[in-house]
Amino acid sequence: MRKLKHHGVDGQAVYKFYEYVTNSHRAFFDVCLPEGEPPARFHEYMQSLPGPEGTVVPVVHDSRKPRHAKTGTRADLDFDKERPVVLLMGGTGLVLLGVGAMLCLISAVT
């Protein structure tokens, strides 16, 4: 999401196909790029499909790496939604790393 926040541009993608995953669908899209550029495919997990194959949907994609994309418009995306999750997981990881290092030191001394 951070890459989309800094380098994201609005565009379009074509819905290609889906795979059923437990309680959701993994939908595959091809980003519509200018002539001559290779197609960029990305996938997104969805509860309901966007429509029949070939449906064009709005998408925000990284201008440098179009494979980094998310369906929707730039105005609709909430870029700050993932920040608390990243802080929680990162903080938990640091605490567990500290506990592991302390256990290694205690084990080495004994």
C-alpha cells in the first residue's frame, strides 16, 4: 500500500479468471498499459467476483511496477488502514526477538 500511496496512478484492469479459495475467490486481473508494454497481472482476494470475464474495473497501480495494484480508485483506498497492523506485528516481532535473545543468553550462562 505504501508503494501505491507514493507512486500509484489510476487506471483500468481487465478481469481474467478466478480460483476458488476457502470462503473467497482469488481473482486475477491484467492492468491495461500503453501499447508495447508487457501485460502486468495481479490478483486480489474477493468475496464476490466483479462480473463476467473481460469486465473492466478501475484500478490503482504502481507506475514503476504495474504488478503492484489494487482494485478501486485512489480516492477510495484507505492507505492508513494497514499502519496499525504493521505496528502491532512489528512490535510483537521485536518483543519475541528480545525474549529469544534473552533465553539464548540464559542458556549460554547455565
